[in-house]
Amino acid sequence: MKLSASSEETVRATAGVVAAHAEEITRVFYPAMFAAHPELLRVFNRANQAVGEQPKALAASVVAFAVQLIDPDAPDFTPVMQRIAHKHVSLGIRARDYTIVGKHLLDAVGAVLGDAVTPTVAAAWDEVYWLFGTTLIAEEAKLYALAGTDPEHPWRRYRVVERFEESDDVFSLVLAPVDGATPMHRTGQYVAIAVDLPDGSRQPRQYTISSGPRGDALRVTIKRVRGVGGAPDGQVSTWLHQNALPGTVLELSQPAGDVVLDDADSPLVLVSAGIGITPVAAILEDLSRRQPERTVRLFHADRAHESHALYDSLRRQVLAMADARAQNWYESEADQAPTLHPALPGFMDLGAVDLPEDATVFMCGPLPFMQAARRTLLARGVAADRIHYEVFGPDLWAQQPVKG
């Protein structure tokens, strides 16, 4: 994967300018593309568009990819590329969609940078985009093929067979395919659920599979998103909260995601906050069945015991394992409900907790929470390459260095 010599020289000379205007370029790009191809609104998350997260993620990704092409000392972009590919297959992105994206993205570069975009500059950045795009197309084709998914028909019908209310705003759905067997998934992966909303639009959202591989069904645990500060409630989570009852048929993607449980026997440290408990629940369910002797430390932060989703099943699994320990933090100091160990008040502090040597860390939760946890873990000597994370929504962290 290498730029031509002429394009490399041009990209090297213009990368700084493009990077400085990257977010502005994507803010021009998305409205123009959706105006010309409104069908793509059924693929892209409108909430992430509204708050600006998707444009930032795209801009950071393309710039980081370009930098890797011209700087041999730049961080390896492969892990980011693989993560993007998993996100795309969960949304049913097709190879031909890249042609549409490429045209409107390069048009936006011209609109923002004006006369600075000479034919030579345009050709160089077109080459960057298609190296980026064809690499993703190949990776996504492989993921579709491995799952036995036809990219032209990526959605599969599942029926809600059980529903459990985990808290006021969190609920779990047990889903079984209407036709055929449940596809195998790796512990820690997610699926997208596509919903046809009352306004006639269609929107997908990604939810972690909160159960280990079962064979006959899978479980997702969903938090109803309530608007804060005048923002609207989450469209898809609200619809599912109100309508996803036993018997309801939903459309799901193939399982996807690259932050998965390995088959090693080294100690695990699981760090989560709020609804970030969902991949932790899947990991513990799997481990309690397959590796009950494995050393596990679970650290979780929540608002209160009442909002701690999946607590009862987590408790059973921790108690069933030979060397599993858990510590919770609840923001409510008055919350003294019985827990695995007495919950600590306030926010999570990993500065003095028991960390097994040579542990692998999995984290899931809000981005600022994970960044703070990572800084603490690094300060305590945990190697950066042993800290893995899952982000809900566009992965802004992966596109930029984490200061710490």
C-alpha cells in the first residue's frame, strides 16, 4: 500500500492544509452527499451527524491514513482500519458506496480549499482516498464472506423471545433468528439493529451482544437514551424500549467487532462504567463456563446500585469462579445496597486496586472515563498494548494519540 512518487510529494506538501480544514471539509461533504443520495441516511447514524461526531471521525481517519502513507514513523493504521471495517459490515456498507463517498468527499475538499486544489492536488488526494477505500473494501469483503453474508442483503430477521427489565432505562432482549441457526460470534462483539421509525426513516444502532456464544439465541442489553440539556431522546433506543416486546421481529446485522475475548489464560482486568457493562457481562458469562479458574478482576462505576445493569447475573458468575473479584463504585454515597464487595462512594479510582501481574485489560464506557482509567493504568505499569477498549459510536479515540 504505497502512494505513487508524484502523489506522495503532493500529499506531503498539502497534508497540513487538509488536516487544518478536515472537519470543515466533512461538514460540507455530508449535507451534499445526503442531498444527492438520501438513501444513505438509512445507513448513517443521524444522532452522530447532529452532534458532529461522525464528521470528526471521518476527517481524523482519512488524515491519519494519509500521514501513514508519507511518514514511515507514523503509528500503524491497520488496527484502526480493521475497526472501521467491522463497523461498516455491521451497517451493511457495500463496495459501491465508496464511489459515492469518494466523489462527494473530494468535491468538498475543492469547495473548502478553493483554488489551492489544483488538478495535481486533486489527483493526489483522490489516490489517497482510493487506497483508503480499496483497503476497507477488501477487509469488509473478507468479513462478509467469513460470516456467510450477502452484502446485498446484510440484514437478517430475529424474533424477540424474552425481555428483561434491568433498571428503569435498561432492558435486555433475547433474540433468536426467524430462519436458520444463530450465527457464531466472538465474545465481546456487537450487532446493529435497524429500526423503521414512525417518521418513515430507517436508522441502525449498534449494541453489544451481552451474552457469551449460546448457539440458539443472543442477548443484547440496551439503555434508553434520554435527552439532556434540551437534546431529544434517542430515537432507536426509545422505539425499542416501547415496542420490542416478545414476538416482535427485528432486523439485525451479522456480529462484528474486533475487541474480543482471547483464548489465553492470562489474568483479565475488566473496567466499565454504566451501560459499558455489556461486553463485560458477555466476557464473564463465557469465562464462568469455559475458564472458571482464570484470574479476573472486575471494576465497575455506576450512578447507583439500582442503575447497575445485569448485576445479579454478574454476581452469580463472579461467585462461581475460583479467582474472580469485583469492586463497584456508585456516585450516590448513600447507596449501601448489598454488592459483591461493599461499593465505594464516588467515582472509580484505580490507583490502589489489586492488579494482577501481566493482566490484559478490557475497557468499555464513556470516552473521558476510559481515557482517565487508561492514564491510571499506564502510570501503574500496565503496558499500552495490553489495554483494549470498545467505544460506542464513532471511534474518535482511535484516530488520535491519547495523551497521558
